[in-house]
Amino acid sequence: MRALVYHGPGQISWDTVADPAIEEPTDAVVRVDATTLCGTDLHIRRGELPEVKPGTVLSHEAVGEVAEVGREVHSTTVGDQVIVSSISACGRCQFCRDSMFGQCHGGGGWILGNLINGTQAEFVRVPFADYSTRRRPGTLALEDAVLLAEVLPTAYEVGVRNGHVGPGDTVVVVGAGPVGLAAVMTARGSTRHAGSSLWTCPTPGSKPPPGWVPTPPNCPDG
Ligand SMILES: [Zn+2]
Ligand SMILES: [Zn+2]
């Protein structure tokens, strides 16, 4: 299969690599239909995460179709459309039982595209598939569903929930990238008086969405 492989600081390439296979009975192999790049991948590319070894397939967010399952996978089966969580969860350790999957001590946590091969590939092996994949409703488009693998839950958990956003609050989100936009969206679900957002010219000459406060007032022209 083809995959985006990290070869060391500053070096990534689109290579032919071996197809992933079931290694543990709790694994699934998923055919990747949509994936994303995270800011973390840029840190890896710059060599700032030395635990990522050269030869690792990058990235940790995907949606796709289950191609193969191990004999101990019960919640999903071949042919299912699934969202692959950026965080894998063993489902058994104390942290997983407390819904703190990122801290999993049973072999999960952030491992895709970090300690094992990730999702910028035609296929990805997903450990602990029962707890690390979610069924994708057919009504949810691929490009929307892929945002649920990390972008939207990150914005909600880290921004809105940890920020204790509540009814009547005014919220300012600085940085209108994908996670910032998802923070605005999920804050609006938590407060009737959804705040305006500072909007920081992503590209020269661009115009802010309705209701947003541009900073600076006018984007420099391209
Ligand atoms: Zn990420
Ligand atoms: Zn765990």
C-alpha cells in the first residue's frame, strides 16, 4: 500500500510499504477513506517528538471501512463504516474506566502515528478496535465524520468543557483554525449567548464569516 512515512527531521515521503495485518486478536484493519493532518504531525516532521521513530506512518485521525477484524473484536465487523479515534483505549485499565483514554495504561493512549503506524495510508491497523472505533452513521459525510476523530472532541473537551463554558457566557476564541472553529461551534451548544470570535486572517485578502470580529480589522490584500 501507499503511505506517508516519517524518515527523520524534515524528511517525509509517500512510499510503498507493507499492508498492515491483524497482530492482536483485539485489532481491526481499516481501509482509510479520509484522513487529516494535525499540528502534532508538523511537530513530528520537525523532529520535536523523538519517540516517533523513522519509518513510522504519520497521523492519527481517519474514517474508513473495516477490512479485517481479530477474533476478539465484537463491536464492529468487516464492512462497517467507522470513525477511528486519534486516541486508542484498552477499555480495561483504571484510566479507561474513568474515561481518561489518553492516559490509558493498558497499551492505548496516543499511539497511532506515534508509537505505531498511523492513518496517512491506504490501510491502518487499529488496536483495541472495540474501544477505538465508532460506527459512522450513513448520513454523516466522510469530510464531516473525520472531524470527530480528534478536531471536534479536542475543541469541546479542552476548550469548552475544561474552560467551564456555561449558559450566558461570552466566549472569545483566539485562532480560527479547525480546532478554533470547532470550539466556537461547541461553545454555541453550551451557551445561549454564543460569543463572537476573534478572526485572524488565515490568508491574505480573506473575509471573516458573518458575526466574526476580524483582527486586524482588514486582512492585508494578497
Ligand atoms: Zn492530533
Ligand atoms: Zn486503558
